[in-house]
Amino acid sequence: MGIGMALISLALMSYTSQAGSNIHPLILIPGSGGNQLEARQTAGYKPSTLFCNRWYPARKNKDGWFRLWFDLSVLLSPFTRCFAERMMLHYDPDLDDYRNFPGIETRVPKFGSTQSLLYLDPYLKHITAYMAPLVESLEQIGYVDGQTLFGAPYDFRYGLAAEGHPSKEGSKFLQDLKDLIEKASNSNGGKPVILLSHSLGGLFVLQLLNRNPPSWRRKYIKHFVALSAPWGGTVQEMFTFASGNSLGVPLVEPLLVREEQRSSESNLWLMPNPRLFGGQKPLVITPNATYSAGDIPQFLYDIGFPQGVHPYKSRILPLTEKLVAPGVPVTCITGTGVRTPETLFYGENGFDEQPEVVYGDGDGTVNMVSLLALETLWSNKKNQTLKVIPIRGVSHTSILRNDAALDEIMAEILLINSSAEHSAV
């Protein structure tokens, strides 16, 4: 434990000894790749190769469920193809919704607990740690898993859609999260809940808040703390759609996972927001065309993904047009000063090759204009408390384990617990 954490722990111990066990229940909502995902094959599974039909990861239970994300076999080329196929989503224009690859069932383990958020693979703790340092820090200041501390994992491939469009999986997650909030509050004497999200989780939380009435928010929400939230999307997402993204995983060939990444509804949700990035600023430059955030439909068509144009224009773009202030206190904690893709240059060989990258400020994944979007949009909003805490040199994922970042996060949680603040909606 660092000096900062030790001081925070002592301060909270002093506070709780005077006021009783007075910490507010807290729910962790992870980012995209921070969720574990399990799958099993049914009789309807018709893979592209006989190899994929017969191959399973080493660990499969008696009911046929196996680890889909994260599994170490994704690193090896023959298995990468099978992994990508099983991860694939399909947009059904008749249903106007997304669904799994035919014959593949998926589930998210241990909803309600933080256990599935600690590591991407519990058998590889040293190399797949995710929220373990954050959870340990919360436990040091008095939180207990299943009593005052809860986790809300989700199938990160799915997103949400604008009003009037179905989103079966995303909407189910919002309902499950709402039920968990109410359960956490009711089991802690009616205390309102602190929501602590990372990355994409922040977008889901904001949607949940704005899709429920002020009376519900007033009763159940104490504070919303968002870490590294990509409020306006990222330029890196255009890189992912164009060329595939190994996400820093060694040995993975980006083109092998490109089609699967393009199929992800949540990835489409993270495209740069035209309102924030501007409709004219060049983000992708090729010998024949230049694309801004306002040109994403044409960009999707030109990279060879025309099937993404309709769901983007009808389901995603209207969803991102407004970032509505929810009226509950919000704190954004972000990394800064880390080289972050800002402009992508593609040569004559097109999008099958990795681009030259011009970097700007951000957290290494999310651009500053996106990280600071709420400060830009809500600066004059009445009844909306907003606090922004930048931490220089901390990246998008290291914010969950960096000592200085954890000290800032714990200090904020301590302050929220000791405050009489509550929603003004």
C-alpha cells in the first residue's frame, strides 16, 4: 500500500468509526474488453472450416461452455480464425437488431460480483489483470464484495440504439444494472449507490441514467464516477474498422480479426462524434479521399463495409447526437499527455496495410476532445455538478492500476462517501 492509499484508508477508518458503517454501496461497470465472455456451440453452428467445428479451448465444462474472451489460444493463427468467427455479430435488417453468429450461444459469468472483473483469465492472473488493483484499493477503504461492492459485467460486443430501434442485449443489460442498483441500495439501508465505470461502461451508465425518471435517479444514485470515458468516440476506432486492431496482443494478425471487429455494435458506437470532432477536420487521409467524423457513412462504404452504413445512420448516429446531463453529480477522471492517434494516413496499398499515424493528446486510446466532452457540453448546465480530474501520463488502462491514479480515485470515493451531496434533479 502506498503512502497515499494509507492516508486515505486511515481517513476513511476515522470517518466510518465516527459515523458507523456509512459507506455507500458501489457498483463497478467495466470497459469493453474488460468483460469475460463464455460461449458454447449448438447444433446450428456451421463454421467455415472443419477445424473450427472440432476445436475448443482447453477448458470446457460438462454443459459445453468454454471461455471465449479472453483465451490465450487467440494468439495463434489457426485458432484466431475460429475465435473471430465465434465472436462475430450479425445485423439483421428485418429485426433491426444484432445477434450472435448462428449456432453460438454466449453468456457473461458472475453478474453482481466483482470476481469476473479482476482478471480477463483467472488462470493467467499475472498477464491478464484488469480491475484487480482497483478492487483491492476499494477493499482497503472498507468495501466488501457482495455486500457494499458489486460488479456489472456485460457482453461488450453489443451496444445500444437510438429511440425507436430495438436493442435486445443492450437493453437487457440496462435492466439488469438497474435491478442491481436497486438491490444494492435496498440491502444497504436505502443508501443511494455510487457508480464507478471504466471506458465504454461510462456510456452505458449515462444512457441508463437518462432512460430513467428523475425520481428514480434521486432515490438510487449518489454519484457517477467515470474513468477514461470515450464520450465522443475515438479516432482509433476508425483505425480498427479500416485495418483491424490487434489491441496490443502479440502475434495477432490484425486482418484476421478485422471482420469480427467491424461486426461489433459497440465498436460502431465508438466512432468519432461529428459534433465533438467536427464535420470537417480530417481524421483519415488517403490518396483519393479524406474523411472527417462527418464522413463516416462514406468511410464505412469505402473500406469495404457497406453493411455498416445503415445501422450507423439509423441506430448509432442519433444515439450520439446528444450527451444529456443526467442531473446527478458526475466526476470524470482521465489520463492525459499520452500519445493518441489523431490522424491516419493510408498509402496506395489501401486499408489492408497499417497506416502512418499522427499523434495528439489523450490517454493513448481516447482523444482529449472526447475525454473532456462533458466539460465542453455541460459547462453552463444548471443542476448538473461536474468535476474533471486529469492525471498526466496515465493511459486508458493503466488508470486502473497506476498508484497515483488509484490514490486520486480512492480520494474521490472517500470524498463522495463523506459528503451530504445528492442528486438535484
